[in-house]
Amino acid sequence: MKFRTFFSFVLGGMAMTAFAQGGGYQDGVDYYNAERFEKAKTILEKTLNDPSTDKAVSYFYLGSLELDNNNASAAADFFNKGVQANPAYGYNYVGLGQIALKNGNKSEAERNFKQAFESNKKDASLMAAIARAYFNVDPTTYAKEIDKYIANAMKVSKNKEAQIYVLKGDMAKGSDIGQAAGFYEQAIIYDEEGGDINPQAYVKYANLYNKVNPEFAIGKLVELNQKLPNSALAQSELAEKYYDGNQFTKAAEQYGKYIKNPNHFQGDEQRYSGLLYFGKKYQESLDVANQVLAADPDNEYMQRMVMLNKAALNDYAGAEEAAKKLFAHTNAKFTATDYTTYGDILGELKRPQEAVEAYTKAYELNPEKNKQILANISSMYTDLEDYQKAAEFMQKYVDAGDASLNDYFLLSNRYKNLGVSLPEGSPERAEAANNGIKYVELAIESAANKGPLYRNKATLMMIRDGAEITPDLVETYQQMLAAYDENPENKTKYADAYKSAYNNLANYYLKAGDKEQARAYFEKFLEVDPENEALREYLKKF
């Protein structure tokens, strides 16, 4: 499963609900100017009645949001409230003028624009706002008016009004990205010459470059964060750019800083929890998830994170409790990872039948993509001692393709278990053993450590042939011993395998009348098992 695909389910689309209280309205202004309208609306509404809020400013931006949504009546209400809050703040008159333009009443619009300048007739930023109002309504019809106000603003500011360059950048970005970037860069430069920082220009500049040169875009946002370390916009944009660029470690670090800002969002905490999880910082991820759940106890995305983190921390009882809450969301869309994790949890809790049901749901979501789950199901059927199904599902997994050496070995073991469970001498027992031999031989072909595989093959041959020691079994034991002998430490590590092989080989040669070979293997047995007094006494009489 692709990381990002699953991540979207973890994060739940970065919901904007449950805004963290206590931040200033300026963050809402910055978000609006950077065209992050949903975040802007949330912050502006939540901070409207804060003592530090300039209500005339907040009303203007709330009105602009309504105007962007074609809700002129609500927009006018906000702009009028802004005028009442501070008649000297001319932007609310600009908003009313834009409504008049949209309604086809240019003369009324011009009266409002004129009123906007009552307090300051040479405000170049206000001129830029009026030019933008004309541009927003119809850039073609009002081209002359736009040019007029841009020219006046440039004259008044001696070509240094940053908002004019931002407007020019917005006007150009649809047709000439390079030119737009140049205008945003000029806005940055001229504001900083005057001692101001323009987060709007930085963000728009970075967004233009993000697809063609993401590292450059990130560099500009790093620069913005250095200059405005407390800006929610600066912090969130950098975190998102790291995330978009798959720089998840840096993204997690940046989100960790950002969520300390009072103007972060619940969705940011959700993403941070997910990033911490995928960075294997399970306890930290769990702590963030629980923090979200304290405010939003029915949050399915964080219930998922609790399940994932507790499973990773081996708290399987706690993970199961979180899983139950997650799966109680009847309208939610669950992923294969949800079900496989739940299957893993149930397996650890020694409830294999329920684990099979969870794994089966995961597999059915996308059989081609979720082939590995067949092996998980096989393992659970082994725990249930249903060896027929254990072999069946492991065989399905191997047949699906991309099987490894270890998969062949596991399949041979499944057939070994099945064979032992079937009646001795039955055709079904022989068939299971032969299937096991087939796959262990495939594993032997490319295995580096062949000893355990030859041992498995020998066991399968005995399951098939009974107690009789055949020449084929003798050859297999000799191959096993030769493989083990490549490492002197194996006589200790695999002592049981050596003893089994030496004993069976000795008895084979004894039965064949070759006492010399039989004695040689009994003596080798004694070397591995020097405490075997019965064998020692037997050899004295041999």
C-alpha cells in the first residue's frame, strides 16, 4: 500500500473543525491574503470579539469571504459593520464599492471608492485594493480603471507599493508564471525595504515554484519562518510543503512547531499524529491522538491512530478497544490496513478465528494488491489447527506470484503439518508430503543456509514413507549434514538435527548389514550427545 494513499485515511482530509482558541486575528488576515479562505474564515470568526482584534479589519475580510462566495447581502452586512466600527478604515467602503460594481452600479461604486479616501487621499495600498475590486468584478470591462489606480498607486509610492506588485502577480499568474513570480518578489523586496514582511507575497511566490522547483519553494518558506517565527501562515505553509515533497521527517518537526501556535487546526494535529506514527514515534503519536480525542471523542481518524500506535507498542488490549470504536463508524470508509492491523491484534490476543475474518475483509478490498494477507490467513488457520485451510491459503499466496524462498519454506511446512494430521499410509497424506517436498526443493535451489531445508525435506519423506528409511532419505540426510558442516557452530546450534540424522543413518546401515558404517554414525551421535550413557554402553557391546 502506498504511504500517501493510506495517509489520507489517517488524516481525514485535514478537517478545519475544532480550531484552537487564543490566536490573533492577523493570522486570519494572512490566510485570506494567501488564498487559504477556509482557514481565514475560521480564525476571523473565532477572534472577532477578542479585545485585541481590530474589528473594522476583521469585518472587511469576513465581508470579502462572503463576496468571494457570491453572497453579496452577507458581505454588505459585514462591510457596513466595519464602517461603523471605524469609518476611517477605508477598505470596507472598497468592499461596498465592489458590491455596487457587481450589481452594475458604477456610479455608486465610485462614490464608495471616493469615501474610502476621506481619511487618506494618498494611500497607495488602498488604491491597490480599489484596482483589485475592479479586477475581481471584470478585468476586461474595467481595464482602464484598473490601470488608472495602479498608475496612481505607483506614482504616490514612487513605484514601491507592495500590494500593487501582489495584484500584478495575481493578474499575471494565469498566463505568465515567470512574470508573476517576478512581481511577488518585488512585493517582498519593497515591503522589506520599508521594514515590513509580506507573508502573502512569500506564500504566493513559493506556491508558483512548488511544482517546478520544490526545494526553492521550501527555501523561501524557511526564510519567511525565520522572519515571522510566530506566523501561523508561515508555519503551516512550510509544514505542508515538506509533506507534499515527501520530506516526512522535516514535516513532522515543522508540524510539531506549528501545533504550538494557538491558530492551528485540529486537522494539523491529526496530520502530526500520522507523521509521528510513520516516523515510528509511536508514544508521541499516541499522545497527540489522545489530545485530539479529548476534545473530539468520536474522531474516527484519531481512533485509527490510537489503534495503530497501541498495536505498535504491543498494547493489544488497548488497540482492540480503539479498533472497536473505529469500526463502530458505520458510514466510514475503512482501509485494508485497518483490517490487517485488527487481524494482527486479534492474532496476538489468541483469537485466530476473528483474525481470519478481519484479514478476509482486508483481502476482499483489493485481492490483487493485498496478496500478502493470504499468508496471514494461512498463519491463523495454523493456529486454529485447520491444516487443510492453512495449506490452501498459503498455496493461494504462492500461486499469486512474487513468492520468496521463505514463502516456499513456509508452504512446505504447511503441507508437513497437513500430512501429519492425515491417516498414515493414506493417499492424501502422501500427496501432502509430496507437495511439501516440491516446495522445499524450490527453496533449496537458491538458499544460502540449506541445512534446515534438507531437514524439512527429510521429515516430509518420513511422513510420506512411514518409518522405513529409504536410500532417498539417506541421501537427503547426507546432504543436510554436508550443508550443516559448512559451519562448525552448527553442531551445537542444530544438535537435534545432527542426532536425528546420525541415529537414522546408523540404523539404516545396521539393517543393511554394514556394521562399520553403522558404528561410525553411532560414534558421531555420541560426539554430539556425550551424556548419552545408554548409547555409550551400547557401543561397548557393538
